Amino acid sequence: MSRTLALSAAAGALLAGAAHAQTGTVAAPQAAAGDDSTQDIVVTAQRRSERLVDVPISIASVSEQQLANSGTTSIFNLTQNAPGLRLDTTGPYVSPTIRGVGTTLSGPGLNSNVAIYMDGFYIPNQLGSDFQLISISNVQVLKGPQGTLFGRNSTGGAILVTTKDPTFDTHATVKASYGSFNRLNGSFYASTGLSDKIAVNLTGFYEQGDGYVRNVNTGHKDAAFDKWSVRGKLLFQPSDTVKFVAAYGHSEADDPTSYVTSSYQGLSAGNKIPGVTVADGRRVTSNGIQAAHDFNGDTASLTGEFDMGGVALKSYTQYRDEKTHELADYDGTAVNIFTPEWRVRDRTFNQEFNLSSTGNRKLSWVAGLYYYHNKNQYNDFQLLIDGLPAPLVIFDSNITNKAWAAFGDVTWNFADRFYLTGGLRYGTDKVNGSYDNFVGAGSDGAKVTFHSLSPRASLRYEIDRSTNVYASYNRGYKAGFLPISAFAVAPKIKPEKIDAFEVGFKTAKGPFHFETSAFYYNYKDLQVAAYIGVTSIFRNAATSRIWGLDSSLTAKLTDNFDVSVSGTYIHAKYRDFQGAVAYAQDNDPTSPTFSLFNTFATDASGNIMPRSPKFMANLNLHYGIDLGGGKLDLNANGYYTTRFYYDAPHQFSQGAYGLVNLRATYTTPDERWAFSVYGTNVTDTKYRSQVLPGTYAIQQTYGEPAAIGASVTFNY
């Protein structure tokens, strides 16, 4: 299977010259089949509506139908459809990586360097980024830095998720499924018009399951979970030129899965305690406590759109309030050696105004103002330690981040078929942080200010109406921060910066879609971290060079048969990384502490960057058959990755592996009912989904084993 996927991706690239095709994000209905049918797919990757084939950005995209065909229900499943993207976790903290650019940082006031947006709103909280893809109209994965148009924390790229707006037509969808590990899932979506100017929709989701990990100490399954969410939108359209969408969402989750760990190759402090069991497998844990990740979040937003005749104004206003309770076992044994518990509250306010040109012009443009206010609190971070009468309180912290930015982007059709784009963003980040720790030390308040300038430029040549080539330059910027969880406010951690150069080719010819690009990144001041006991080490410690190639090809070979294949090659290495933190095992049985691993500095220069496999590939097959007046849809999805590392010194890795998912759906003649059966990881591939190095254990979790299930859908 691995060889088949690799060869398929390579074949996709070779077919480029003959097929001249392109992949696109469907943000509007596609035209009827014909030679020009693929040319009018519209995207908003440049903050204005444009044909995908005209946008000089590499975009991996998934439409609503593609999500349904592949069974993609969570943001973590996007790797099935987006080449070059990895979605990993550090505990429950979501850590995306695009083309080798990602982060392993997690903690007070820290963010990912791949920005995630939902309906135009930035989601900064890594603990709040694990959401379900329900009532989604499309997803766009913008590859490469997007600092000019999408601002701070987008050195790797951006993931844009768009949910459905209310419609005036009445319709509803209800879905229920049941699968392996007692996984029960139910969801619904309904939309209707209340008048000729007002419409509403409502989305709901619930899921529970037992998980697949058993505790060897108790015999119980420790990864049981349940989660639910509800989201509603109100559309008010008083005229053809004015539109408002108000939205509110609430979500809750009790999902300890990412904390139910085993020990990487059995490496745990428990090995120094006679009679203690250390689990190191996929389906077992030896943790001494029932882990917890309890999430409770509320989101309210208002989007306004105004057509002022040749100029469009958009306003985005959102408030997020998210609370979590975390409890983990970081030694992986029945003994409470290092068992932390803490609570997090994250509140965010966003306001953005965008003004853009509309229609076909020689000069098209967009300008914007942005304000961001985030308050992050870590409360009562404490340790449960056997032998102590009460938990040991370690620290509390408060961090406030305020950011302002102004940006502009202009595209000039300066000659026949030539288009020049230039953009610039200027931003200011002000960080205020304080903490108290267990030895009575702390900071009453420290302040630091960062300034950023993020330019972009591109030149595009239109070979014909459906084919373009381009060359571009972009700068990405990840905000600096105060090292609060290192029990310090100095030295400040400077922003990351990345300069990206890319050349690309896009075309759309009849049933074929193709795009390919080659890229080169100069990456400096990388923010790196290591976790030692109860403290962290943060530094701007590295520079790197990243280059590679990605291609994707989609073909509708017949009226019934669709194929898409994509592949990404990445050469991501540290150019200079002195003093990378590595872990050395303490084998002295007379050691007075349980610290199995001591840290030491090593030179990681020349090493492959974490979570950066040299090659990744995706293969999606869809075949539709008319059957009994209805339709039978057969779908197969494959994903392949070569070996990658979880750390800079290359102590912990995951070998090459491939995943295969299958789904069959029968839709009745009246299209009211749909019945599906599916299998995920049908080859039962064993692979690690995260590795968490620490002082008392090197922890790991595995991806879900082979699973099967069935679902039923009702449409009204």
C-alpha cells in the first residue's frame, strides 16, 4: 500500500504536463460540466473573492462533498485530504505543521504558528482548536506563510474553515452512527427562513465512546469520552447590499484520550521501583490516575457585509470564553511521582474591518484594520505526589496580549496577461504577564512590546483563461512572548520570522484540476522548548532552511469515477541549532530521586526538523453506481508518510506508515435516506500519534486501531 501511494503521487506529478489540471476550494457551486467548468471555482484566500486558478498561493482544499465522501468529521482528519499538512497534538494542545513549519510549544500564553480560522475569526487557543467539522461548506489550507493577509502566528500557513450560513429554503439533515469501541455519534443541521429578510440555522453534535486503551493496573478503559456542541446562526439581510450574520456556539468535552499514555520503549521512572508495571503498547496504559481534559467553551460573533457599489466592507466581531480542567500522569506508573493538575481560562476578543474592491478591474485591492485582545490564566497548577498530605501548588499565571495591525494588498494588471501583487502588514503586540510559584518567587507584572512588518509580492502570468504560472515572496511572523512557565519574564522570546519564495503552476481543463509548486524558506529565530520537571526552557535557538515540492491532481475519469492524488516532498533541516535539549537515562539504582532522565545540550545542526517527513501522499478514489433507482457511492482514502522525528536531537521517531479508510453509501431514489458502512485504518496499522519527552517518562499515544461502523442519514 505504501509503495502504491508513493507511486500514485509521483504519477500525479508526471501527469501534470499532459493533463494541465488543478485542485480548488469550492466556495461557490461549480458550473455544469464542460471545458470551462473548473475555471469559476471561487476562493477568498486573498481576503476577496477570486477564481482559484488566479490566486498565486498554494491551496489544499476540501469541499463539503469531499468531506462527506472521505468521512472527515474532525479537524484532525484533514490530513486525509490536504498534502503537506500534519495535525499532531502535545497532550490536548493542537499543533498543526505545514511543509515542516510547526511548533511543539504549549503552555501559558503560547500559540501555534499555523493560524486556524473559523468563518473569518482567528482561534488562538490550542486547547480550543479540536473541533468537529459539521455543517461545513468548505475548508482551505493555505500553504506557506500568510503574514500579510492573516497576520500573526501564520509562519507555516493558515487553515480556513467556513461553516454554512442560514438559507431561506427549509431543509434539515439528521445523522446517527455507531462503530467500534462503542463509539456513538449523532448530529443534526436545520435551516429555514423566518421571513423574506431573516433566516436561521442550528447545528448540533454529540459523541461518546469507550476508547481502546485499558489500564493494566485496574483493568478499566481509561480513555472513555463524551462531547457535544451546538451552534446557531441568524441571518438578517435587509437589502441586496447589506447582510448581517450573528452566531453563537457552545461546546463541552470530557475527553482524556490524549493523556492516556504509555511509555516510549518502556522509558519511565517506574523502572526504578520494584514491582511497578510500565506499559509501552498501543492499547495499554499504566497511569496511576484517571486523566482528565474537560473543556467548556462559548463563542459569540457578528459579521457584517456592505456592498457600497464597487467597494465592499466587511466587519468581523467575536468574543470567545473557554475553560479547561487538566489532569495528567507524567510518569506513567501507578505511583504518583509527577501527576500535575491545573485549570486554564482563555478569553479572546477580535475585531477586524476589511475594505475591498469588487468587480473586474485593472487594479484590485483590499485593506484592513485588526484588533486582538487575549487574556490567558493558568490557575492552581499543582502536583499530586504520594507521601504528601496535600497537593503541592506550583504556580499561577496571568498573561494579557493586545495586538493591533493595519494591512493592504493590491493586484495590478499592468500589461496583457501580467498581474503584479504587493502587500504590507504592520503590527504591534503588547504582552503583559505575571506569575507566582511554589518557592514564593514571582513577578508582579512584566511588559514587552514587539513590532512586525510583513510584506508579500507576487508576479502572475496568465497563459490562457484556465492556466497560470506565478512566482511569489511572503514573510510570516509568529509573535514573541514572555517565558512565564519557565518561572521567568526574561529574557523575552523574540518573534519567529520566515521568508518564503515559491514558484507555481495552476490549470483547469475540463474534468482535470492540477496545481504544483516549488518552495524555499529561510526560517530564523525559531522558538524552541524543552520540559524539565515542573519548569520549561524557552529560547530563540535555531535557524533552518526548508525547500520542497508539492503537487495535486484531480480527475473525473468518467461520469462515475473520480480520482485525486497528491504528494509533498519536504527537505526541512536545521541550519544552526546549538544547545538542543536531549534526555539522558539515569541508570543508577541508588539515585535518591526518581528522575530517570537528565537533560544535556547537544548540537542539532543539520538534523531534520520535528514532524517533517520527507514525503507525504494522499490518494482518494470515488466510484458511483446507479442501483435500484438510488445511488451507491464507494470511497477509498489512503495516506502515506515517511519516517519523521518528534524532537530536534532525533531521539524519538515514528517510522513510515500508511493508512487506508473505506466507505460505502447507498442513497435512496428520493434522496431522503442514506445508509453507510465504513472502516478506518482497515490494515490495522500501528503508529504513534504523539511523543511527549519529559523528566520522569517519555510518553506516547497511538493512533486508533482498525475500526468499523455504520451510519444512517435523513434529509428533509
